[in-house]
Amino acid sequence: MNKVWLIAAREYLTRVRKKTFILATLLTPVGIGLLMLAAAYFAKSGSDANKSILVKDDSGIIQDASVLDSETMTYTLSNSDTNTLKDSYNESADILVVIPPFDDLSEKSHQISYYSQEKLSIGTINKIEDAVGNQFREHKINSSDISMDTYNSFKTSIDLENGELLDQIAAGEDPKSSGKTGVIVGTILGGLMGFMMYMVIFVYGGMVMRSVMEEKINRIVEIMISSVKPIQLMLGKVIGVGGVGLTQLAIWLILTPAILFGVQHFFGGDLASTTGVTPDQLDQITSAADLSESKISSYIKEFKSLNWLLIIPVFVIFFFGGYFIYASLFAAIGSSIGDDMGESQQLMIPVSIPVVIAFMMLQPVLNNPNGNMAIFGSLFPLISPIIMPARLAFDPPMWQVALSIIILIISCVFFAWIAGRIYRVGILMYGKKVNAKEVLKWLFYKE
Amino acid sequence: MSVLSIQNVVKEYAGHKAVNNVSFDVPKGSIFGLLGPNGAGKTSLIRIITRITAADSGRILLNGKDISETLIREVGYLPEERGLYKKMMVGEQLVYLAQLKGLTKLEAASEIKYWLEKFDIKDWWTKKIEELSKGMQQKVQFIATVLHKPSLIILDEPFTGLDPVNTNLMKEEIYRLNAEGTSIIFSTHRMEQVEEICKDIVLIEKGQVILTGAVGEVKEQFKENLFKINTTQPLKSGSSAYAILNSDEEGTTIKISNDATSNDVLSEVIQSGNVVKSYAEVLPSLNDIFIKQINRI
């Protein structure tokens, strides 16, 4: 066991000290931050240069142009002749908007026109439409018998929530049933796990594989194997590279939000407005979703009430288990091919298929988190690392969680055993084209 | 007593017997030549001794104990295909390999210092392997093989790629280690090196032992009663005691008949009035024995 740690430590240290590792680890969050900034910059420079708009209102609805104003758009009313304005608006404004006479209150759709030297973006058109539309609506309401308050009360939204949960909250108990928040948390956990598994497979699994190939090509493996058992070498490698992965993920998990927060902080208002969401819109969104304060606090309550003491450790167990299984498989692949990188790329595809299947299963499973597909997905070891964590927010039966973990652990041992048997033969095999049949035979070679 | 005793070892790969019922003993304190043509099963056998693979059947005793019960650090192995971690520093790498053999970091460091000084490469500790030439890497590899003070060292073609100066340096180290009591198995095709270095040999072909023993005994066993005689006048042919094979400036090579002795030959030559300047037995070279034995199979 001691030797496994020695090997793991070497694998870990040589990688973590590499300049490429340090750069990739630090630059990725910085890159994400820069990407956000760039997106914000382009969005800003693209659509939201300040525009001045001249309004010729023949309907008489707009009394005061300033009610139309928004952060980037300034409106001015003009009474001049429309034809004259068409020729001369560009002396004082970017855009001329002409509102024709309006008398029929029952009309739902209204055509107004604009004149502009430049083509207008969809965003600008929408903003003008919204601003003018709001005034039309208000005018219609004011001309009717309905008060503004009555009109506002017509806006309706239904929130369907788990009754048991609501009862528990009403009774002042800690909620035990899960509601919508569970779906959100489940989706996030499943998605996160799926993302991490992908990382594991394509980055760290590949790292294990390349490391095995390197030792084989280097011929150092013969010296290593005369000092340690092949399985020790393989396990050490898997553990060491796993440590590298954890380090990298941990740094990203800390740095990325920190950098994003920093970007937001320094370019705060800009970023919010330029990512396309204005404070107004934000208000609209929240009111549409009816996120009243009591609502939010109930979400928070429910979020807190999720069984994190179960979710976090089980998530970690499945992360390690999933990594271990896939990394072992990659070690076996690395050992059975020589120096042909192209061949190794091909062999990665079949190994990644279960992950793709798990991703496809994720949505149906979240829709029916205790259905048959969900149960199957939680028990099948190549898929369970993605499916089981996603289900944790939906109070799956404990026996399923336990059984799933037991199967995962047995699978880890099983796959390590298989991989180990392929590995110990593969690393000493040179200059021979290996096929699947050959590899199967290796499983049954004596030590 | 033997340091290593191989008893009826068999190893089969996919229906082909790479090692077929091999038995021989390596005497303690010997420099032992493991000989055989390419593909004879030397590497398979070495891999079994170094526990890289296991035998299908048979026993291997190291210092009288079954090899699976002995410590890994009792054996040092320099494989024919050398390899080191290219990106690692020399010191780091040697410490790591020594630790895997069971040394502590401290023990390893002091041993490594000793060896680096010995090879006059003290300042290499922080050099990366990839910065070294092949011959230099070989020195590092040699240190990795011996620094844990194994009782048995297995060297597979240790001198390939070395210049004459470094070959000599390494040879001296091998002799010195041997004088200190380390037994050495030396696997090579280079017969002149075997002749120069080895005390005992085993010859393997097609997975089987063809012959084994002390170098002198083997030569004795395969000698063909050949002698080289130098005389003032040419030897007469047609003698019943000997037959002339060839002659050159150094003399004439003769083969003595089975029922005659050197005394018979010499008295016959002297009685014929010829004067003997020198007379010596010609023992077969290991190379000749090797080729003859291999061709016989």
C-alpha cells in the first residue's frame, strides 16, 4: 500500500508542478471572466449605443415624450409636418418614428413606422415597440371603465406545488417533502456530475492513459514492475491523476465564481445592462415569476431542508467511484496499445458512450425521479455516477441509495481487477497488434 | 552454496514454451553469464527471476528461500531496454526508484550521493534525464540498479551504448561489487565479454539449458585435444600420434589422436631431430562452443 502512495505522490507532483498545469488551472477561470467581459463589450457596442428618437405622433396618445425614455434611448416629440421630418429628422435624431392617427379602441394590432439611416437591430425595434405599446395600452385602459388596478389584477399566474410540503411549511415544521426546488437541485447536481464525469473521461482518463503509454514506450515500466506489482502501479497512477483532477476542479470551483464576482463588481451596471437584462426587465421577470418575498423564503427553506448531509457525501462517493471505474478502463486501454495516439482516440469513444447515454437519461429521470428508468440508472455502475446524484434531491428510497453504492463499490473492485489483468500483460507486450480477442485472453493468463 | 537456484521452471505463452523446464544454479559470489541467442528465453527467465512475471511451474530459490518470500530489494535489475522518466531530475528519480525498493528517503539520498561522487557526476542531481546523453542516462540507470545494495544483480547487456572509458568504469564497478560479495548475472551476446568477465555460465536455447558450469570446466568439457606447437623445422605429417590441422607464423595446430598423449607427440618430434620452441593446449573459445552447441540443436 505504501508503494501505491509513493507512486500516486510522484504522479501527482510531477503533474501539478508542470507549467502547463499551472497555466491551464489559473487561466481557465480568467478565460471565463474575459469571455464574460468580451460578451458584455460586444453586446454593448453592438446594440446599445445611445439613440435619439424623434416621434411624430398623429394619434395624440403620447403627451410627453419622456415617458418613453429608457437608459439608452431619448425620445422627443415633434409637431412638424411628417414629410418635412422625413427629410430633416437626421439633423437632430437617429430615428424618426411616425405614429398614425388612432381612433378604434378595439383594434389589437397597430402599425407604426420608422425612418432611419441605419438598419435597426431587433433589440432596438423591440424596445421602441414596447415603449409605444405600453402607452397605447395605458391609453386604452384610461379610455375604458376599468381602473388600472383592476387591469393589473387580471394578470394571473398559477404556482403548482407539492401540498404536503406546503402543509409542513404552514404548520411551521421543517419541510420533509420536496417540491420544485428539488427539481432544480436535482438538475444541477445531475448536470454538474455529468459535466465532471465528462471532464474525468476526456481530461483525466486521457491523462491516465497517456501516462501508461508513456511508461510503456519509455520502457521504464520494466524497472517499475520489478519493484512493484502492476496493480500497485496502476492504482497509484489512477489515484495520483485523480488528485490532480481534484486539485484542478477545486481551484476552478473557487476561482471562477471569484473572478466572475470581480468582473461583475467592477463592471457591475454595465454587465447587467449589456448582457441584455435591464433592471426594468429584471423587475418584469421577477413579477412574472411572482417571486414574492414569502415565496423566496419558502424556496430557501426548502433548499435548506434538502438532506445535504446525505447529498454531499453520496455525491462525493459517486464522483470518486465514477472516476475510478473509468480511469481503470483507460489505464487498461493505454497498456494494450503501443504508441498509436490515433488508436487511443478511437478507443475512447466506446468508453464515453455510457456517459452520453446517462446524459440522455437525465431528463426523463428528473421528470420521473422514482420511475423504473431512474432505478435502473441508479444501479447500473457505468451510469449511476450521473443518475444517482441527480435523484438525491427527490428523496429516493434509502435502500436504493445503499444498493447503488454497494454496486458501485463492487464495480470499482471488478473493473480494477479486469483492468489490472489487462494492464499487467499489456505493459510488457511490444510490437504486437492487439485485438479484443487477444485482450480477453489476457484476463485468464496466470500471474 | 548458490545465491539463486532455478528448479524446473516452465513458462508458456499462448502455446509456446518460452522457458521449458529450466534448472541451473548461480553460485554465490559468481559473475554468471546467462547466454543464448535472440529469442532463446533469456528475457522471459529474467522476468521470472525479477518477479515481473511468474512461472507456470517450478521453483526459484534466492539465498535458499522461495523467491516470493524474499524482499524485492534483494535483487537489482538493469533491463536491456533502458528507460527512465525523462522529465524527472536525476536525484529525484533515483530517490523514487530506491523508495520503491524499500529504502527510506534518507538512506536513498546518502547512497545516491556516494554513487554520484563515485561516477564523478555530483552536479547531476538537479539535471533532467532528458538533458543527458544516452551513455549518461545509462550511468544513472546503473546507479538505480545497485544503490539498494541487492545481493543479486541482473545486468542485461550492460555495456551497449557506452564508450570504452565508461565501459571500463562500469566493469570496474561490477568487479568491485562482486569482490564485496554481490552475485551478478550477466546476460549478453558478446562472447569476448563473457570470456573476460564471467566465472560461470549457462547457455540457453529454445527455452532449454544446453550447458552450464564454470567457464574453465565448460572449456575443458568441449576441448578437442588441440595443441599449438612451434618448432624450428616444419612438422612431419603422417604421424600416428597427431594430425596437422593448419599452420601459421605462430606455429602449427595439431589434433592429438585419442590413444596418444602430449608426451608421445613431443618425444616423436624430438626424436625426429626437430627442436620445440613452444607447446600449448588450445582450448575452444566460448564463441566456438556457443555456435557449435546452437547449431547442433
